[in-house]
Amino acid sequence: MSKAYIIEVHNRTAGIVAGDERGFTFFSSDRAFDRLDGRDFRSAREAERAARAVLGGRQTSTHSPS
């Protein structure tokens, strides 16, 4: 069964991550995060950290998994 989570950074929807048994793939919804589009991550949290790093911020997302 796949899982999907919205990733938000500084009140911007960066994209979603869709996960399966191999990990999570990032799908960008904002041009600022396009460099992450299609990239695979071990966890949704790792994808969220990468999205935060794109903007250089450390604000906690309100719509991603713990």
C-alpha cells in the first residue's frame, strides 16, 4: 500500500511525497522545489528536510508525518 504526504515549507506547498516499500518519491508543486522533483528519499521526513534546505529554512511543516 502506498502512502502520500504533503510537504509544506514556510507556508508554501513544496510538493508531495508518495511512498512504497522502497521509499518516497518527491513531486514538486512549486518551481522553487523543482530540483527535488522525482528524487527518491528513504523517508517522508528526509524529503521534508531536503525541501526546507532548498529555502534555507528550518520551520516545521504542519502537514507532513512525524
